[in-house]
Amino acid sequence: MSKLPNISTSIFSVMSKLAADHNAINLSQGFPNFTVDERLKNIVAQLVHQEVHQYTPMSGYPPLLQKIAQLTKKQYNRIVIPESEILITTGATQGIFTTIQALVNKEDEVIILDPSYDSYEPSVLLANGIPVRIPLNDDYTPNWGNIEKACSSKTRMIIINNPHNPTGKILNASDFEKLEGILENFPQILILSDEVYEYITFEEKHISAHTRKKLLNRCITASSFGKSFHVTGWKVGYIIAPEHLMNEIKKVHQFLVFSVNSLAQAAISDYLDIVSIEEIRSFYKEKRDYFRQLLQNSRFKLLPCEGTYFQVVSYAAISDENDVDFCKRLVKEYGVAAIPISTFYNNAKDLKLIRFCFAKDNQTLEAAAEKLCLL
Ligand SMILES: Cc1ncc(COP(=O)(O)O)c(C=O)c1O
């Protein structure tokens, strides 16, 4: 019997394959197509000749753990203990999966806010937990009233994703105050804060769970070097959690992965000495503004994009097809691949919205926009 009877191939794989089959411009899956920083490539080239090819300690390559602690202090003014509170993972995905396996027990409820990233629910189901999916408001702010109503003694975890994929929304201080207020009545509830787009916010600064003192003892944050440094294929990320939670997470991690690619860890460690985190924001702001400008004269309606490298658009003025059919037609007839937003809901809610990834070189964005303006 299948352990995940209702789960099929992820929409990201489906759309990327369709894009390849039709030789279409792929703005579906969230990965950059521009070249990686030459400095990072050179670091890898040099490290290849050094002895960094064996297992690292389970938590991670020690210099990298130190650099992450420094980064967390610099960005969020939070002091973390490298050996006991940081874990390098095979991408944020593995950090999220491992956290859920370690901390969610049979029949524990886990609140997921829809639309949501697709790995959360299967991770909860494989832990024999119960996903409780609560829709965001129409403007994609969390509905704290409904979230509070859903909390009970059975609730073990609330997953937040900030900045948010697919909507590009970010949480503000009042969101955190409401969340912290709810948690006062439920000491057993943990927060899993997926912050893989933490350095990609635009007008407003990202508020990380790391900066919320009331959350620190009950929160696990997930970060992704793949997303931050344009190397998604490396699959290197990390989680930070208080030691009592991290001890449980490491019990699972040691049998799932044990240690993450040593060369990639060493390279990122050296790269952290020279990279400017601030440039990530301005780099993507320029991309966002350019892509939005290119689509200005199209019939797509652009929704606000406060963070991430995703632009959600409404095609309601163009077609009344459902969003999956529309995306398929977009690939086949117009040669551009996008992601239908309904696939981020458990009830496949069709709002005539699709998501484009603008982490692409300008030539690709221009070619895609030219095709999209034909609709
Ligand atoms: C919200 C969110 N979380 C996690 C991930 C996965 O990150 P990683 O590639 O580091 O596993 C993604 C990738 O698209 C994402 O959008």
C-alpha cells in the first residue's frame, strides 16, 4: 500500500519536463539560469586539490558552522552555538523533512498555511502526523483568527514560510505579535520557519524568526545556500534550533544523511568571507522591477511582490480556463512555462493565478515577456 496515495510527481518536475519537451522558456521551477559568481567557481577549483573530500562531522564542516554563527549574529543579532544549535543539511528541504520526522509524533497536528510549498504536507504524512491546512487571506496575509481557532492540545507545529513562496508576501511585526500571542496559550507548539528567501526582500526588510525573542526556544529556522548563492543544484542549506530540539533532529539526520557534501560545504565556508549578502537584495530587486516593467503592457495583472524571486500574475482577463490547463497551453502554444497556483492548495483552489520565476538572465526575461505580451 502506498504511504502517500494522493501524492504524484511534483508540479515543478512536471512543468520543467513539459518546458524541455516543447523547447519553452522555463520560468516555472525556482532556480537561476545565470552564471554562478566566478569567485565561487574559483574557490571550488582550488579546493578540489585540498583534502576536503571525506565525511565532515555530523553537524557540518566546523569552519562553516562558525561562519553561519557569525552570519546569524551579523544579520539578526542572534547568538547561536555552532556545535549544538546549527545543522548543515542537504538543502532546506532535508532540514524541513528531518525536523518534522524528529519532532512530529503520530496524530500530532501540523498547521500549514495555504498556498504552501509542496514538501510540507508529505513530510507531515510520513511522520504519521495530520496536516491542517488553513488558507491565507485573499491578500495572502495569514488569517490569525482562523489559525488560533485551529490550535488545540493536539497541535504540535505551525509552519511559516517567510518570504513566502509562491505569493511573494512577507510577514510584518504585527503578524509575529499575533503569532506570539497565540503561542502563549499553547506551550507545546513549535514553529518551523522556512526562510529560504531571507535575503530576497525589496521595499520592506525581512523580519526573521531569529529576531523574535519569544520564539527562539521553540523555533526551527531553515535556510538555503542554494537559494542565496544561486547554486540550487548544490543542495546545501542549514537549520538552526535550540539544543533540546536539535538533539532530537540530529538523531534522525545521522541515519538519513549523516554528513553533507564536504566540498560544497568547504567552498561555501570560504565564499562567506567575501560575498556581500546585501547585494543579493539589490540584484533581485533589479530583476523584479525589470520583469514587471516588461509585462506592464501585457494583459496579465501583476500582483505585489514583496520578496522571493517569484512574480504571481492573474490571467483572468485573458482566459477562463483553469490554471493547470492554462499553464499547459502557455507552454505548448506560447513557449513559456509557469506554475499554476492551485497546486499549492490542498483543494486545488483555482484563482486564475500563475507564478513566474524571474531569477533568469535579462535576455531570457525579455524573450519570455515578448511571448507573454502576445496573449
Ligand atoms: C519555500 C521553499 N522552501 C524550501 C525550498 C527548498 O530549498 P532547497 O533547495 O535548499 O532544498 C524551496 C525551493 O524552491 C522553497 O521554495
